[in-house]
Amino acid sequence: MDIKQLICESTLFIHSMYAEPISVMDISAHVYLSPSYFSSVFRTLTGYTVKNYLNRYRLYRAAVDLRCSNKRIIEITFINGFSSQQAFTRSFSQMYGITPAQFRLLDQPFDQFPPNNLWKEQFSIMELTECFENVRFIHKNDFYVVGVEVDINYNSENGTNPIGDAWKTWTTENLIQIIPDQTTPGNVYGITHNETTENTGKYTVCVEVSTLENIPVGLVGRKFYACDFAVFNTTLAIIWTGDFWRTFYSKWLPNSGYAQPDESLHSTYATFNKYPAIEVYDKDYKDDQSIVHIYAPVVAK
């Protein structure tokens, strides 16, 4: 299966298990992906976080029960995976604007979930021809970086906001000037990598260095292992729209003959991915229309 098929398979798993107390870890384990990597790709391809999708589906099934059955609301609460009637009422009211009891009495129309065009909308995206027509492939040996690092959480609506904070710190404190042993002067990296098994990742603004023996106080050092990368040229403006990574996962990767490497520890329902995705901002970078080089870790199928 390619990554698009795996995400489709995960939605079917949600549809069959929504009444149970399933977690992001359970769903990602079903398709043998790390929780953080799965969460990131799920949101990219569907437009929903995993938790939001699960909650939306539970609310939809509850709405169907309210409309089409005589079940008591307390029963509808538990057969649709909610932990209490209070939690169900609160979530339902936020979604539909009225309480479950009012919804049943007023007989209001409601949309099905997921919508029929969920995948169509996500995959009918611009081709981004210039980004994907001149892909380069390189092998990068083990390397070291030093910089400022923040936590990100793909299951949160604001989970990637700290990335902006990291860049602000990097720029305002002019950190590039205090880091010794730089090997690629003028190049600044934005690196996304997985560091925990709990649906979170790390984002590091950094420069490449020859050693980790001279890390300035307050900064972090990282070692990344040798890997093959597919290298794309895009712009920050395109990255911000989400179109680059949507196209990468839904179109380029399935047809490329490559997959993304993953370090798997399925016995614990968790994985650790030691291969980072890298944004390279070279000395010519000026603004969001300037070229950004994306290094995506790949392995031949």
C-alpha cells in the first residue's frame, strides 16, 4: 500500500471502531505507521487532525441515531464512544449549534460525514509542476546540526505554531553568528523530525556543523543518520498553503518508486523515525517567494 491507501485504510478502521475508546496510537498501529508521522500525513491529506476526524464521525453517527431511532440519549452517548452524557452534549452542541434533545425535536437537516468529496477535494490540487519536474536524488552521510528547537503536535489545531517562534528566536538573536564549526556557511536548515512516541515531533532551526563538542549555551545539537533524499525546489509561499506536501504524498510519492523510511517498533505500537525532512534556506533566500530546497528522506521500494 502507498501512503494514500494507508490513510484511507485508517479512516475505514475509525468507521468500524468509533464506538470503542480508540486512540491515535491504536489507529496508527493499525496501518503500521508511527503516531507522529501518521498524524502529520493524515492531517495533510484529509484536512482534519486524527482526533477531530474521530470526534466528527462519532457526532455524525450520534446524529443519525437521534434522527432515525428511538434510543435514549444516554444510550446514544455510550454506543457512539463518548465517555459521559455531559461530554457528548457539550461536543454535540459545539458541532451542531443545539443540544441533542433539541436536535431530535426540531428535525433539522445535517450533512453526512465524511463528505463524499473528502478525497476528491484533497487530491484535486494544483500540479505544482515546477516543484516536481526536476527532482534530484542525493545521499547524505551522517551529519550534525546545532540550533534552536521546539516541540510540535500534529493533533492540535495550533500544534505547529511554535515553528514561527523558533524562527523569530533564530532571527532576533542572530544565532547563526554564535555557532562555531559550521560546514555549509550561509545555509540555514528547518528540520522536522520525530523524537517521541506520543504523537509529537521536533522542529529545529539550525546550521550544519562538523562536531557537537562546541554547542553554545541554550542551543541544542543533533546527529542525523545517513539517508537518501529526494530534493525539490519550491517556495515558502507554496509550503504555507499545504499544497507541496499534499502533492508529495498523494501524487509524487505513490508514483515515484520510493517510500519514506521508518524505524519500526510495532511491538510497542510506536516507531522512532531518525530520518528528518529538511528545508534548506541558502544565502540567496530573501522572502516567501525565494527558492527553498526540500530534502525528503526516501528509500527505494
